[in-house]
Amino acid sequence: MSFTFSTFPAFVTFLEPHLYRELQKLGDFDTKTSSWVKTPYEIRKLGGAIFADFRYENVFVYHNGAESYYGGRGVRGSLRV
């Protein structure tokens, strides 16, 4: 049995930075890594991207080139079914 988006509509989107801050209220995520979060179109079209992490009991949001690769960086997203 296989699922397709037409038979099982689910939508995953990058987590918005403000929702990433809310996520940290549920637990300590990204204490040793960082995650890509949703980046505004205006920044993406210039080649940039935004990521976030949790250090020193605070959320930090940073920027970098979208082509940057870091083995320890994941993606935080939200799933809507």
C-alpha cells in the first residue's frame, strides 16, 4: 500500500521562528545542534536562510547562506493533516 498526497493530504512546512520559540516551552530542543526555520521570501531570493538553536536557556535565531551545509543542522517543521 502506498500513500500519495492526493490520497493522504498532509502538509509539512518549515516552522516559523516565533513557533520555534513556542516549541522550546515544551522541552529543550537543539541544545547541541541547530535547525533551519522558515525564511521570508525576500531573504531566500537573495540566497539567505534562517536557523535557530537553544543555548544558555535562550533561543537564538541566526542567518546563513541557504547553500550552507552543516551535518548537525536539521529542519523544524509543522505537520498539518
